[in-house]
Amino acid sequence: MSAAFPWLVADVGGTNARFGMVAGPGAPVEEVRVLPVAAHAGPAAAVRAYLAGQGPGRPRPRSAAFALATALDGDRVELTNGAWSFSRAGVQAELDLQTLLCLNDFEAQALSLPRLHGRQLRAWGASPPAVGDVAVGTVMAVIGPGTGLGVGGVVRAPGRWLALPGEGGHATLAPADDFESAVLAQARREFPHVSAERFLSGIGLPVLCRAVAAVLGGGEDVAALSTEQIVARGLAGESPACGRTLEVFCAMLGGFAGNVALTLGSRGGVFIGGGIVPRLGERFFQSAFRQRFEAKGRFQPLLAGIPTALITDTLAALSGAALALEQA
């Protein structure tokens, strides 16, 4: 790519927008800053705030890549779980950019997988293969319970990596036992379609907790609890409903991850991103996640051979956005 450096990269979710700079070819993403989406009218205003924080005299970026938490089609962009609505061409002109690349946030998250290294990952059992050992045609998948639930994939092609963007988080969620069936039935009183995101995300965890509490009985009032409170009370053992919610969350996430692995044929591994699972710490690795990941009947041996790992670096998608610019 002939675009001059530095490059601006961004990872924009429903809650936060993360910005960083790439100084030159193959350089790491640096000068990372996180800004709240709700505090800015749109991406151009957020970029100006980010650049203002760098001080005077710094070269302004002429190329940028925005990873955005929404489906992309045409010039108009509207965040799925955020307030920003904007024109790609308008933002490019407003920021005087030669190049503005917009991609789905989990397209960028998927493109980050080839660049992840040991300290950015915690494997569940066997580690994923090193990048140099990944054969052409191998697929890797990423699932991210954050504000919403992102799903993406990446496939090794000759000389490059190809992202497989999608909106898999909105696929219908399936139960694995009678308790989960009852929880889903309870949620359907509120929502005609219970997607994976409806339970397995920041906006979904309170829905899941209300449904779990209703099925458990006992009269525990969880209606006003936020995702942060549910996680904290569940980990501390202060609430039976919150504790069971975390168990169901991890188990259903495992079942969903196994479905993604089968759908994409992701023999190179399934990676868990997003901001929720890292908060669970050892609770996640003691959960039924991996058991449910493999519980696919006749295909259990196939799933048993697919590695899973937690992405511990919450800024990984920025390196994926940089790779997208590199390969553009």
C-alpha cells in the first residue's frame, strides 16, 4: 500500500472506541487511548479528541481503518448497539483522509489472530498452532462476548489472510438440557427471538439472569442488576441466581462456540475475545465451557482436536485493523 504513515486504527464497539497509531510498516499499534462512544457525536469528533490528546506538532494520519460493531453495506454506517450513525465518505472528507477502510469489528478481531502471541492468549488445554505452522486453507474463528456478541473467522490463503465477516451472534440460541430449555422459554416471554447475543453478551447477561432467577424460584430480585453486578455477585457467591447465571453463561458459550467451529470448520482454533470472559478469571476455566464445546455427538472427536483459547489482550482488534490496511 502506498499510503503514508502514520496510520490511524480504531476499534469501535457499542460502549467504547479504542484508537491507536501505526508509525511504519510492520510497526506495533501504539499510543492507544479509549474513549466512550456516548461522549462523542460521531467518529470524526472522537478522532479529533484523540488527536488533540497527542499534543501539537504531530503528523496527522492520512489513512485509517475503523473496525465497527455493526454489519456494513454501502456508505451509511449505524452501530448496532451504539448511537453513532454516519457516512463513510463524509467522515473521510471531514478528517481529510486519503484512505478510510471500514470493516466489521469481528473481521478485524479475526485478522488479529495471526498476530497474537503467548502473553496475549490463555489456552484451554493444548495451545493453538504457531502462525508459521498454519497451512493454507486453515480456518480460525473468534467469538467475543462484549457489549454484543461478535463472531468472525479468518482463513490462511497464499501470501495473505482472508477475513470471514458475519453476524453469527444473532443466530438462534439452542438449549442443551431441561434447565436451559426452561430458561429460554422464560426469555421468550420478553423476546420472540432469543439469539445467542440475547444471553451471551453485556446487554444479554441481565436478560439471562432474570430468566435464571425466574426458573430457580425463591423470589430473588435481580431485575435491577447490571452486568457488572451480576458478575461480581456471582463470583463472590453472594447470589444463587447470579452464580447459576455465570454457570449457564459459560456452558451455553461453549455450546455456541462448538457450533461456530462446526460451521466454519475452524480446525486452527476457536478464540474467545470480548470484555466479559476475562473478568471471570478461573471461574471460566473451571466451567463446563470446554465440555459443552465438544458435546456434539458423533463429531465429538473432531471438536476434541480443535484448540480453544481466551484472548487476554482487549486491544487485539487494533492490530487486525492494521493488517487490513496492510493487505488493502
